[in-house]
Amino acid sequence: MSTFPPLPGYTLFPPAEGVRAVREGPDPAELALRESEAYFRSLVENARDVIHVINADGTTRYITPSVRHLLGYAPEELIGGTALDLVHPDDREEATAALRLDRYAPGAGRGLEFRMGHRDGSWRIFEGVGTNLIDDPTVRGVIVNARDITGRKRAEEETARLASFPRGTPSPILECDATGAIRYANPAAEHAMRELGVDSARLLLPEDHPRIVRRALESGAGVRDVEVGVGGRVLAWLYHPQPALGAVHLFGEDVTERKQAAARLFHDAMHDALTGLPNRPFFMQRLTAALVRHERGETTAPAVLFLDLDRFKVVNDSLGHHVGDELLVAVAERLRGCVREQDTVARFGGDEFAVLMEELEGPACAARVAERIAVAVAAPVNLSGYEVFTGASVGIALANGARDRPEYLLRNADMAMYRAKGAGGARYELFDRAMHAQALARLQMETDLRRALGRGEFILHYQPIIALSSGRIIGVEALCRWQHPQQGLIAPGDFIATAEETGVIVPLGEWVLEEACARLAEWRREFAHARIAMSVNLSARQFAHAGLVSHIRGTLAASGLNPRHLKLELTESVLVEGGGSAGALLGELKALGIDLQLDDFGTGYSSLAYLHRFPIAALKIDRSFVSGMEADNAAAQLVRTIVGMARGLRLRVTAEGVETAAQLAQVRDAGCDFAQGFLISPPLDAPSMRALLAADPRWR
Ligand code: C2E
Ligand code: MG
Ligand code: MG
């Protein structure tokens, strides 16, 4: 504890006349004074403020012990030192003036804030006032009374900062009382009111605002995402209860853009990007809802129309995807024009569309719409300068019972559509039970086919092909048969189509290839004179299968055959339906050294463009032309034309289905290279074919 320094003449300020009397000897008055002095001393020594007595020369004469607590120094360390050393250099000049530390400016100073350095290096903020008593002979110094206001300053700043947040935020903030009445609106809330053209903040809040306020206060929990639509915008409010204040604070956010983006995402997820029509998931939702309404007896039976464009692939492949897309958009527009407002037109992808019709007066009504659609779609469309014709095959399925499931209804419509397509397209078919029975039969057939394959019930027959120049056998075509345990030998015409539809053709085709290659290798080894090749049929479905090329390569390697001895027969549908990928695949096969032949030429698209574009080595003229040659001169002329064209494209030509000697002469005359048909030999089982090869016959 520092001792109070003896001031010249007086022990304590303010100097008073009475003090002098004290020195003259103890008497009651003096005792009272002494007590008073002790009292003041104790006051000063225990002051929370700093009382600083500064000499005229600027040195510290006295400083209260409180300095230890406030600035970390003991008074003894400071006494005698330059008083202003502790003041922040930037504040010194102003402090000197304000605290009247200037000896020539006696009197009371004004209050001032200044910083003083703490021993720990931090700066503390003081508020002080100085009294210049330099001219007072009893003091000859300046008394400064300073108070540490650092804590208070910090608190003030904090308050100011906190207050500035809600004011400064761009989000509307409101405060309301327990009844919901608004007590405060921040500038952003006022701004929002102006922007939205409402004159009361209440209009920014939902109808049931008072109820939400009550709920928030009662539960003590916030209520989030309270959305309100105002003037085309969407505000989302958070109700934050302040039970202690009997108030609720509301924090608002303009979520319009976010809502719009979410709505756009939802729309995109439910619509087809090209046509803007609902997509399959959306259609299924609508269909499900329609069936529920129907079940409840609220509506008549809904109908589903499923449609597929005829020849869309041809348009797409020949005129390009761009035109194909335009066609789809045009069809979408026409479809919309054919139905009522409440019906749903959807695009399922590719050239598949579906229509949902509700509140129908009856099946005839659905048929009328299907008819209208067939007519509308069949009208020519002008696209990028092309006049494009397409058609729609439409299948109709009607809900007819409480147990209709949406996917069944769609499947039925799909089945009916296939029927319409199979009947030549550009028409509609109504789904009936028979179709379902047929579908079941197909499923049974698929099971049977798979089982037959597993049991080895398939066999190959071989039909010789001769060179017309020499009359000798130059090849055989492998033709598949099903040796059915009950039904006997079944021709490929009765199972190949189903095998294709069900995918069984892939493993079946692999077996055919392996068997045919193994047989040929055997015959080539056995008969040195038999310089024959093997023709194997490939279906479009096999072309779509990724493992085709590697399987062919593997089979050739396993049999030890030269790829030149294998010929693959494909139909034009492979070229048309396979699109761009078929070209690459055929190129790969050609590169392997395998000849590719176009089977049944003349029955399909017979487009020169296809022949030109793909690496085809030979044509097989369909037997319908060959059989017509005898009676019909035009047919003979046609065969000659095909041969001439094939010559131009450097393609070899085989005449299929030669049944008579006259036909043989005619196809030879027409310039065909090879011939095949019952006249030469029907397809034979392996032992008979082997015998024929051994005999090495000639046909002249
Ligand atoms: P295709 O490839 O055009 O085979 C020729 C068909 O014509 C064979 O019928 C053959 O028996 C028949 N044929 C040959 N010469 C004559 C004739 O002078 N007159 C008459 N009327 N017919 C003749 P098949 O064996 O019934 O085969 C029918 C079709 O089944 C084949 O037509 C082919 O497209 C397909 N096919 C046969 N085997 C396979 C196979 O292993 N895989 C694939 N994908 N299809 C096959
Ligand atoms: Mg063939
Ligand atoms: Mg053929």
C-alpha cells in the first residue's frame, strides 16, 4: 500500500483555511479533522478510479493504488516518472489540452476519452477530467481523475453492432406481440412493403398469423417455412418465439427464385424435353389417379391409347435426327389438337406416345379419337424442305373393372398397338382378351424354346447352293428346325419370329453358328473336292447383341475354318433398323474376311442407298420373283434389272427357290451367279447332305 505523499503545506486537497489550524495543536477540532483526513485518505486509497497528481514539470507526484489493478503498475513504479508516458501517443496532445496539463491554462479541464497502456501491452480506455492547480501554491500541480471505461465501451460497441445487424440485413424482420400485432418492422420489411405495394406489414404475413404466434409462444419452438404469396413473390417466414419478451420475432426470406427453380426442376423431371409433353412417369401418375377416381365411382372408365409412328426410323435415318426431332414435335402438336383439354398426351421416348382419356362416354369415343389421331398423323408434314409422310399405329385399352392396374392397362394398349402395326400400320386396334391369350401363348412359347435349346431339340438342315457356271455345289445354307418330341419337325417360320421377339434367338443363333461351322469343317476335311462355304442366317436381333462379333471370331477359331468359308445372310431390316451401328458392325465382320449377303432381296425396302452404304458382297433374289418368272415377263425383266444393278455395285447374285428346269434356265440367262431351290435339292439333314457332297453331282 503506498503512503500518501506529503504535499507541500497540506496533507489533502482541497486546501482549506481550517487545515492550517490543525497544525497548531491537538484539540477536538483537530481530531475531527484528522478523522476526516483519514476518511478521505481511505476514500482515495480505495477509489476504483485513478486519481493522479501531476507536478508542474509533468512528473507524477501521486497516483492512487487503483492503478495497480487498472494498469498493472505499482504506484511506486510510476511516481517520479513522466505522467503522460502511459497515455497513447496519439491521444497525448489532446489529453494535455483537455486535462489542463498545460501549466499556463489553469482551471477545470473538460472530460476526455484517452487510452492508457496496460503493463500487459493492451490499451485501456479511460474517461478523465483534470483540474489545473499549478497556480495554487498549496498544490502546484494538476489533479486528474480518470475512470476505466473499457468494459462499458466494449458493451456499447457490442450493442451497436448487434443493433446494426437487423437494421442492415436485406431480409425482412418483424416483431409482434403475443396477439400477433406488429411492434417493429426493420428497414428491409418496410422496403418489401413498398416493393409489393402493401401498406401494412400484416399483409406480408399469412391469414392465420395470430394462430402461429400463439403456437410458437406456447410450444417455445420456432415455426419454420411459413410461406405467403404476395404480389407475385413468395415469402417464407420463421416464427422465433421470445417468451421472456412476450414477443415473437419473424425472420422473412424472399424464396420466389428458389421456388421457381424447384418448380422448373419438377417440371423438367416430369416432361419430355423435346416436345414439352408429359413423360412416362408423369403419365403413370395421372393414369393411377384416374383409375382411383374411376374405382371410387367418380368417373367413367378411362382409356389409354398407345401409339407408335410408322416408319419413323426410316425418316430419322435417311433425313437425319434433326428432321426426326422436328417430326416428333409436329406429331406432338397434332396429338394435342386431337384430344380435349382434360386428356393427357405424353411422349414415352423415341416415337412412342400415349394418351389418357377420362370421362369417356364409351369405347366408341376412344375409337373416334384414335381414328382422328390416325388421320391427323397421316397428313404430310413439311420439315426442313422435305415433305414427310408418317402414320400412327394406335392401340386402345379401356379400364374395365376395379382391379385394373395402370401398368396392365398400358401393356394392353401396347399389345393392341403391336396388332395395329402388324396389320400394316396407320390404323388402330382395340385391345381384347384374345390378344391377352395370344400374349400368354407367346410367353409359353418362349419357355418352350428355352427348354428345347437346353434339351438339344434343335437340328440343322442344309440346302446346297450351286454355281450356275459349273453346275457344282459351292456352298450350303444352314436352316434350323425344331425336332419337337410331340409335334415332330417344326419349320423355322413357326418359331424364329417368336425367338426374335423374346430374345431366345441370341443363344439359338449362337448354337446354329457353332453347329454349322463344326459340320462344314468336318465336310471340308472329308471331301477334298468339296470347296464349299457355309451360309448362316442372322436376325436383326442378333445384330443388336454386343457379343456377336467376338462369338463369331471364337467359333471360327474353334472350328479351324477360314473366315472366307463363312457367309452371313441378313435381311434388309438389319440395315434399316440397325441405323449407324449396323454399318460399324458389318465393317467389323467384313474386316474379319466374312462375306455378307442380303437375303430375300426385293421383299423389303430394296433401297439402293442401303446397298451402297454397307459392305455387302452378294444378293439373294427372293423366290417370289424367281417363281414368277415363267408366267410373267415383267418378273423376268425385274430379275434382269436387279442383276444388272448388282453388277454395277459389284455384287454377286443368288437366285432363291428355283423349282423348275425352266426357272433354272431363266435365272442363268438373267445373269445370276448362283442358284438354290427344290429343283436342285430341298434342305437335307446332315447325313443326306454328306452323301450328296460325296456324290459331287452337277446340274446343267
Ligand atoms: P431363308 O434364309 O430365305 O431360307 C430359304 C428358305 O426357303 C428355307 O425355308 C428353304 O427351305 C426355302 N426354300 C428353299 N428352296 C425353296 C424352293 O425351291 N421352294 C420353296 N417354296 N422354298 C424353298 P425354311 O428352312 O423354312 O426357312 C425359312 C426362313 O427361316 C429362312 O429363310 C430364314 O430366314 C429363317 N431361318 C432358318 N434358319 C435360321 C437360323 O438358323 N437363324 C435365323 N436367324 N433364321 C433362320
Ligand atoms: Mg437365308
Ligand atoms: Mg431367303
